[in-house]
Amino acid sequence: MHPSSRRLSLLTFRDSCGIILASNSEAILHEPIHIELRRVSKEYKFGGLHQKVLSNVDLIINRGEFVSIIGPSGSGKTTLAHILGGLTTPTDGELVVDGQKMGRARDRRLSQYRNKRVGFVFQNFGLLPQYTALENAALPLILAKMRPRDRMEIAAHALHAVGLGKRMDSYGSQLSGGERQRVAIARALVNKPDIIIADEPTGSLDSRQGDEVADMLLGIHAQYRTTLILVTHNPDIAARAPRTLHLLDGKMTEDAYHAVR
């Protein structure tokens, strides 16, 4: 898809569905601090062994920022992303969003944050093989208890926005890796999140498909000022963000702002 066509399709998605990303937080746009971690640590127990994967991480991400997280395998970057998105909770420390403490795993506030305000894109796509692209994209709207007709309409517009209008009835096995990741991006958009967390979204793709997926995520961020948190092992992808967090052995070793490549 030509870049101008992609921008047009995203605008069409917004206008025809009334979906404007970040609309959930219009009442709190005056608050510059969006997401905050306060001395966050995460430890897992395996039998009698304890493995600490994050250690005393302090972090502030402002509304509308694009931040990349980079580090070697085992550095804790995926765990950090999952805590930021409410998929897991810290062993110690706090996740604070818009001044509100998110609490623990069974806290209703954390569940609402995770399900309504965050869109996730994963390396392995996370598509259900028995469902079509359209059905996969609509899955978050089932949790939102939206009527079937409405959720399918919104999911269809999301797929058009990512260039898959003609592949809506295809199953995952019939799609290329890049197309599957586009379905995952469409699924991340349908709940109109104001935060998108992409965990190694290009890791399973070749360089061309990876660049296309990165371009799409950056386009969404630029157009809607969505907070974008991108986990990657690829320094070239990380360098496309104006701010990069470096992790090593569960500790943040660098928090750097730089010119975008």
C-alpha cells in the first residue's frame, strides 16, 4: 500500500466508525504524566528458586510519547512491557496511570485499564486459527460486550485501515506473516486505546514486512498521538523512536533521547 493510501485508510477508519484513538482520555489531557513505574521489581518462583527479572525500575512515560525498549534476550524488556500494559503485576513497587494506582491482578481498575485503554501487539501474532481475520480482529469487542453486528462493522473498518479489506474472510494459515501482524494491529485498534504496546512486533517477519509493520505503528502514533511503547531487539527499529530505554539483567541502564533516524 502506498503511504498516502495508508494514511487515507486510517482517516476513513476514524471518520466512518467514530473511532478516534485516545478519546478515552480527553478529560485528563492536561496531565503530562501518563504512565509511571515506582521502584518496580518482578520476581518469579520456580520450585524453591527465585528469579528476579526486574529490579527497582523507575519510569515516567508522558502522554503521546513513542518509547522503544531494547535489550538482549532475558533482560526483562517483555516483563517490563507486560507490567506497563497491566498483563502482569509487579512483585514490589507500583504502576500508576494518570495518577491512579493500578493495584493487583484481581483489581477491577487494573482489568479495566488493560481491557479498555491498552492495545497489544505480540511477536507471535496471537491469532486464533479457527477464526477468520475479521473474527480475530473483533475479539476485544466481545469482552466489551458489544453487539455482534456492531463489533463486526468496527473490526471490518479496522482491517480496511491496515490494508486487509480483501482478506477479512481468510484464516491465519492463509495469511503471510506480515498480514497476520496487520490483523493483530487491527485487533489492537478496535477498542480505541490511548496506549499501544507492541512486543517484538517485527521479530517473526523478514526485513521488508518488518519495515511495513513498523511504518504502520509509527503512522498510527503520528496521526493519533497514541502513546506507543515498542519492545525490540533490533537497534534500527529502536532508533526510530525519539526515546529509547536500555535494559540489562533486569535493570534500566540507559534512558536516552536522541534524533530520530
